[in-house]
Amino acid sequence: MTRWLQDNMPKIVLAPSFIAVMVFVYGFIAWTAWVSLTRSRLMPRYELDSFIQYERLAASPRFETAMVNLAIFGTLFIVIAMVLGLLLAILLDQKIRTEGAIRTIYLYPMALSMIVTGTAWKWILNPELGIEATVQGWGFAGFEFGWLVDPDKAIYTVVLAAIWQSSGFVMALFLAGLRSVDEEIIKAAQVDGIPTWRVYSAIIIPSMAPIFLSAFIVLAHLAIKSFDLVIALTGGGPGYATDLPATYMYAMAFSRGDIGQAASSAMVMMLVVFAIVVPYLYSELRTKDD
Amino acid sequence: MKSFVLSTASAIAVCAAGVASADGHAEAEVLHYWTSGGEARSVAVLQEEFAANGGTWTDMPVAGGGGDAAGTALRARVLSGNAPTAAQIKGPAIQEWFQEGVLADISSVAEANDWANLLPASIAAHMQCDGTWCAAPVNVHRVDWIWANTEILAANGIEMPTTWDEFNAAAEALQAAGIIPLAHGGQAWQDATVFETVVLGLGGAEFYQKALVDLDPEALTSDTMVAVFDQMRTMRGYVDDNFSGRDWNLATAMVMNGEAAFQIMGDWAKGEFLAAGKVPGVDFTCASTPGDGYLYNVDSFAMFSVEGEGKAAGQELLAKLIMGPNFQEVFNMNKGSIPARTDVDLSGFDECAKISAADMASTNESGTLMPSYAHGMALFGAQSGAITDVVTAHFNSDMSSADAVQMLADAVANSM
């Protein structure tokens, strides 16, 4: 008996969380997939009706806007946050005196919730209250900065706020990566008289490839599930110009009583996540096998 | 005569309440989303009356999202087989819930109290499911109001507009004088509110019915609808640059402070004016938006099928009290709306409410009393949402009116 317990203890300990994950993650994914194939409205129904909800989704200009916005937001957010994070990390890596304090300052936005970030930036970017009004108050009457209220540019304000929130975190990731590079190699390069920028571009950054991947995965899933920032900053507007798939799903499920649409858009979001995460997992698992 | 009806009605109410509390205890668990200051005070009136008649009231307020959060809570409760005794639902959502087979029949109360003759016919129709009564109306908000700053109008020699052309002319004059003609908040539902008043004004009630209630594709793509979108485009020029995302009460404040001349908004805006100590007719003017007709937004409570005698008694008592003249008067004075029943004495109400009540009676007779689509009275959520998407996309871009009507017809077809 004791023997059996000894052998099976890890399984027993893990069982509850395993069951919980099976039911609450995979079970509910399966449920959502099922509902996305029905004509559910106010309440879930279970009679299958082929791909009608996906056809409706494809015909919806609002969902198209949401997907285009996700592409714009995701690309700009990930690229700029990583470039900025890397730059900050390299600058901080120059053995400067107040590194601890500066690092904390840059990391601090991460401590705020997206709702706070969104609300603060809403005020900063509001033409009547924020930057535009301030600069005009200094006497530059012709100054205009109305991105927040311009349907074509509002999505970029979301990018701006998200980068402000996350680049400090990316910086911390990269800083850890920079520190993990073997000091000996760098010293050897310096002895050989190689300029600093070459040391970074040819030695340090290439050896940080796994960090890039982690940063990318973290930022990519932040971008895809982004919801609270948009709600706080623009409320999806002007019009629905800053809608993202997550806000579309919320509107369908909770305001419009169109659960079928909500479920199908949720499935599309999940497929986007899979498209990013599966290659990552695949490469990770394969390297371990090697 | 009126006082006789009143006293009889309240006598019946008292008797019935006596019966209800005699066979034990009337109890009701009420799910609602009246949580802000004035609303909470209003619902407390009902709570007190319920308690005074021997009932036990379990309050279940769910704040947030203009009722979205309450709707989610309600769905969860019904799905788990634990429906509340009564819930605040309105418009076609009542029929949607009825189709799910979860609503209780309150016909006995309704028939005993002659609701059919006390309510305007089209509002009564919302409260009936397949011939039986399934909900009780609380109030009538009028949506097609235009509010104006009296002083600005006088200073610029402008009369309240009675046609949209007059409105445009007034707006041009105001713009030339450096005043924002239209205070507006760029949120989808506010765009939709303005849109439906323009549909009613330019197309008339018959067109409104065809386009926004029956969703007739011909009406949706008609020249009248193109003209409606043209007017929306014109009005886009009358709002200030910073309107995006502004809350409606801030837009109301702009009219109050003299920054803007007009606002098109339902009569909840009146509450803002009155709370700021403004006097109707002196500081601000209320009028129906240009054109004939009346767009109503009626809050109501639907009763759910629940087990237990006490709960059934509670539902009967609740339905009776909601439609009772005393509650209808006190509640609506607090909330800024007018009573749904037509026999309540209006002497305590303000001028705007009296106009609203008179217009409700006359439009009821002429058949131009219409449900507000923007406030969930005319259509199911998916269809009204699809229309709102097009309206707000058009208003916030440079889309042509021809494209907009095509998109409107497509969106409506896609939402079915």
C-alpha cells in the first residue's frame, strides 16, 4: 500500500488540477466550439447548423475591422516594444551608477492595470484636456494632436499606451538576457579590438535568441487578448474604429444576445493564438528531442 | 371620476395585498439594474410599498453596462434553474425570454386591473406574450427630444426647429455665431439615438415602422434612407471636433453652460438639467425633434416561472404595485419619465413631462407611437446592433450615403 502510494503520489497530487484544467480549459473550449456551430442567440442551443456563424463573421465589416486592427496593433506593439525594450536594456547595461533606480522607473508601468493605463492615456491624448490643449496653451495655437478622436489614427493611440505599459517589462527580460551572456567571450572580443556595436550585433544579441522568443510569445498573447486597454482608452470608438476581436466577442455575447457569433469569434481568436504558439512549442519540443 | 378610478384601483390593490399576505408571505427576489442615485431612490419606492403590503423583498441589483451585466447575471440564473421571481427586462427581450419558455403568466392581475385599457395599445403589446400578460411596465421615456439652451436661442433669434431644414438653418446661423450647434457624444448608442429621430422625422412613422421595426429591405435601401444618411452627414458638421467617446451627460452640460445650443437625447437628460437647478421654459427648452411621432423606451419587469406559493403571491403583488397609480406617479417623478398608465394625475410633473404625456396620448390615437430601436424596444439585440454598427461607422467616417444604405441592408440580412 505504502509502496503504491509512493509510486502514485505525484499523480494523485496533480489529479485535481489536471481535472480542473481538462474541464475548465479544454472542456469549455470544446463547448465553445460546439456552440459556434449552432444558431444560439440569447441562450445557448445545441442543434448543429454547419458553419453559418463563421459565414456571418466573414460577412461582418465590423469583424473585418477588428481583425485588421489586431494585425496593425499586434505588429506595431510587438516590434516597437521589443526594439524599445532592447535599446533600453543595452543602455542600462553600460554599468551606469543609478541602474537600480532607473530600472524600477521603467518597469513601473507594468505594475498598473491596463484600465489605469488606458484611462490615464485617454486624458493625456484628449484634445481638450491633454497634450493638444497644453501645447496650445503655451502659445502654439496651430498645434494639433487629435489621434484619439480620429477614426483612422485612434488604433495607434492604443499601440502607444500598450507600448508604454509593456516596454519596461521587455527591457527587464532583455537585461537578464544580456547579463547571462558569458563575460569571457565579451572580454576576448574587446581584447581583439572589436567595436562595442559589433560586440552587440554579432555576439550578444544572437546568443539571446531564446529571450527574443519568450518576449515575442508574451507580447503576442498580450496583443491578441487585449481588451481592457481598448475599453478604457477608446471604448472601441470612434464608431467601431478601434474594435479588436476580444471587444467584438464581448459585444456579441453580453450586449447583443448573439452567443453564436461570440463563440465563433472566440474560436477565430484561439486559432490566431494557435498559429503563433504551436510553431513555438514545436520548435521547443524538437530541440529537446535533439 | 378620475379620483374614483384611483381610489377603486388602490382599494383593489390593498384588498389583493391583504389576500396575498394572508396565505403566508408574499416574497420576491427582484433583479434590476437601477443602481445610480436617482434610479436607486426610485426603486426604493417600490421596495417600501412592497414591504408595506406585507411582502419580503430580496434586492438583487446588478450594476454596469447599461443592463448588460444584469442580463448576464439573469442568463446564468435561468440556465442554472434558479430564476429570480422578477427581473427588469424590456422590449423584444421579453418575447425572447418568453420563447425560452421561462416566463410566468400574470394575466389574472392584468385582467383584474384592466391593464388593457390603462396602457397605450402598442406599449400593452410589448407586455403580452402570445395573448397572455407576462410583464408589467414601469415608465415611459420619450427618446425623440431636442433640448435647447433658451438664452442662446433668444440671443440669436432662433425658434425651436419644427423641420430638419429649419434645424439645419438654425445650426448654420449658430455656427456662424461661434456656438457649437449640436452637443453630441460619439458613442454608438448616441449616434443611433440621433439616427432614429432623423428616420422618424424625415420618413414619418410609417417609414420608421417599415425600416426599423419590420426591417423591410426596400425601405432600408430607399431614397428616404439615403436622405436620412445625408442629414446625418450634415449633422456631423454641427458637432465639435472632440465629440468622440463623450458621455451623454457631459453633452447635456455643454448645453447647460451655453457652449452648445442643442442636444438630441431622451428625457433622462431632463434629470441633468433639473439636478443643476435649471428651470424648463426659462433656462432650457424641451421639444420633440422635428417631424411627427413619438419614440418610446419603456422599462418593465417580467415575472419568471418559479416554484412556491409565496413567490407566486409575491409576483402578483409586485405586478399590481408596479402598475399601481401611486408607484407610477412617485417613481416617474423621481426618474424624469412619465407613467405608463394613462390615468395618472400629472399635476405634480414638470412641463416637459406634460408635453410627453399629451403627445403619447395623441400619437397613440394617430398610430404614430413607435418603439425606439436605439434603446432596444423595436428589435432583437443582434439586428439593432447591426444597424447601430452601420450608423456609427457612417457617422465616424466619410462613407457616402449610398454605400451606407447598401451596408445597412447587408448588415441587417447578415444578422438574421
